[in-house]
Amino acid sequence: MEQDALDLGPDRTLLLVDDDEAFVKRLAKAMEKRGFEVETAESVADGRSIVTQRPPAYAVVDLRLEDGNGLDVVELLRERRPDSRIVVLTGYGAIATAVAAVKIGAIDYLAKPADATDVTSALLARKDELPPPPDNPMSADRVRWEHIQRVYELCDRNVSETARRLSMHRRTLQRILAKRSPR
């Protein structure tokens, strides 16, 4: 544990921005145990306010928040503190958003559910080292479900439009959406 604290550097400030209150509290506790000085925000507005007043050395930002896009927080933090190490988290992983997050300054992109170990590894990874493969990668069924959910959200929860874009029968899509997410 002490070795981890040494690796953080002199500024151990960490901003967690996520609108899932239970998740952000658990992650905050776990990151404090690892030596970070954690501050949390549950919206884009709160995240931007904290970044404006006290730009942290580290940040973990959820992509989709109730009041907007977490990339707005990433962009502002990159302007205010170019040396900050930022990881973007999302439940809706997509290559396009991963590229956008990295282009505006994130050092990594993790799909939820990510735990404190995954987040710490991403925050402290050196530029020239590849991250290790995940211990518990999403199953193929889960990846498919995530993709369907993402397209459904992008279509403003319109079942007919989502089914058309996925080349899927509308009733089949409705059955999939009615079920719980696979593990």
C-alpha cells in the first residue's frame, strides 16, 4: 500500500465524476485507501466547477451524466491542468467515443463495471506500457447487450428505429430490452 502512495507523486488529488451515487462512494473509499485525496461530483456542472477552482492531478470521469457529457469536464481539465491524468468510464463502450475521449486528453477509457484496481492501473500506467488484459472481461452476450442498449439510447429509446438500425425484428428487440443484462 505504501508503495502505491509513493507512485502517486506529490499531488495526490483525484476527482471522481459519476452520477451513480453508490458507485462513486465505493470507488472514492477504495481510492482513498490507495493514497488518493478524493473529491467527488455527480454532474457535469459540479465537475466543471471543481476543475475551475481546484484542477486535480488525476480524474475519473463518467462519459454519460444526467446533465450532459463527461467529455466537457475532460476538456476543461485538460485546459486548466495539461499534466493531469484522466480516465473516462462508461457503461456504453464504443470505439468512436474512446477515440474522442483520447483525442481531447484522456489517457485511458474503461468500460463499466471497472473496479478500483482497474482505475488505479489506468491512472498510473506509463505511456509506453500496454495495460494487462482484464481479469474479468465482458462476455460476448454482455457486449452484444451493451451495443444494443447504446443504439437504443442513441435512437432516443425508439424501439422501431433501433430495430431498423440493428437490422433486427422489432419484437425480438423488445424481448431483449425486457430482459436483465447478461453477466
